[in-house]
Amino acid sequence: MKVLVVFDHPRRDSFCGGVLDRFTAGLKAAGHVPEIADLRAEGFDPRLPPADEPDWDDGSKRYSDVVLQEQERISRNEALAFIFPIWWWSFPATTKGWIDRVWNNGWAYGDKKLPHAKALLIGTASGDEAGYLKRHYDEAMRVQLVTGIMHYCGIPDARLEFFYDVMQSADHRADLLKRAEELGRGF
């Protein structure tokens, strides 16, 4: 299966970058073909210009060349994965802007939906699981990202995997990296 892996972190050599490496290694070991969209390294502009603003009266609007290229990249893959640090209980701004700009009316929702059957979101959190559960951040994020974006855009098999406590210890991070590779293998 071809899998577009969307990566969003200001530093490729971060822990998130390690998660990306291990997840894609697991995908390859399972016979999948990952394509990496490193939004920051590629310089993707997350701001929504008028040319890419949804037109509710025209489901066949032609969007900018940048958006059309991103839509082509998504279309040539059969599944999606996202690897990102959790900031303010959501995606970083670049991923959110990429979705705002690229997953547009008449292409990802509205008259047409995305054809992908599967999406996996891996969010790294410095907070612990108990804190997320206590305040229901985990459920709020699932509603927002899985139900509100993935399901809304037609992806039925979508889930959010939390990597909690990433600052805890080197041993804990090593365990999380093993988990990232397992998720790739099990994709």
C-alpha cells in the first residue's frame, strides 16, 4: 500500500523525526511504500489565500497550483499517516493550514470525499496520560481530528495514537520508538 506520511516539526532531528524514521521503517518492512511530506522542510505555506478559499457555490473550483500539486500527492497514495507534536491539543499550525488549504470543498468534502480507507495520526505529547484523561484532552482531540476532519472527509478507518510523556526518559522514548515501528508494521 502507498502511504503518504505527513510530518510536521521544526526540527527533523527531533524525537518526532525519530518516530517518523521508525514508523516508515515499519511500513517498509511490511511491504508498504511510504512517501514523506515534510511540510516544514518543504516550506509549505499554511496561510489560506483567496485563491484557495472554499467556494460553497462552486464545488468544481480550480484551486492554486500549489494546492493542486498537494492534492495530486495525496491522490497517488492509498492511505495517510500524520506524525506531529501535540501543541495546544491539536496539530501544529503547518499541518492545520495544509488541511485548511488542500483538503478543500469539492475535493475532500462536499460533492466529493477523499477515497482513502485509512489514516493513522501519531501525536507526541510531553504530558502524561493521566493528565489527558483527567481533563478529557484525549477525547477532545479524537473528536476534533478523527471525527471532525478524517471522518468528515470520508476516511472511515482513522485513529489517533498518543505517545505520552516523551520527555520522561531515554528508556521510555526507546519504547515509544519501538511502538512507532510496530504501528508501521501493523499498518
